[in-house]
Amino acid sequence: MVSRSLRVGVLLVVVLLSSSVLAQEKPVEPTTEQLQKAKDEFAKIGATYDAVIDPLTKRVTHTFRLAAKTQDADLKNLPNPPFSLTLNLQSTQVTDVGLKELMEVLPKCQIGW
């Protein structure tokens, strides 16, 4: 038999986790025009686009994968759309220095490495 204090503790953890998930701010969704503009601008530097849908929250993550040839200097030409996005830098030539600068320029951007 499970003790009452253990059940209360488990319930409290579940409530806290649930409230923190519900309290998360919903990301700003781009308009059709904003998304298309971002796709066009990222395509100019060789990036590809993918809309990743979270199966639990049903939220869309707008992900741009930078080309393998991307280097630190190329990061200065990245667009800064008015919505949340993820940059995938996997297999690029971006260094730790470039990554640090990128995080300062695009603080709301999530970066996949």
C-alpha cells in the first residue's frame, strides 16, 4: 500500500509539471508572408526549410538547416525573422566562436548543433 504522503508528493509533482507546461508562452506564429520571406532569404544562403510538428503540443517549429559549406562569416548574412525558429547547424563549418556570436545576434533562436 502506498503511503498518503507519497501519493500527495506525486500529485504535487504532477500538478507542478502540468502548470509549468500550461504556463509556457505560446510562440508567435508567422504570417504566410513572413514565413515565405524567411524561406526565400534562407534559401539565398543555401538553407532548407522544414516544419516540425510536436506530437504532444501540436506546435510547429520552423526549422532552417544551413548548408554544409556554411562558415562563421556566412552567419552575418542570416535573416532575423519576427518569429521563433530553429537553426540546424549540424555538419556545417561553424566554429564555437561563430556559434557564440550567432546566439548574441539571434537570442530567441533555438540552435541545433
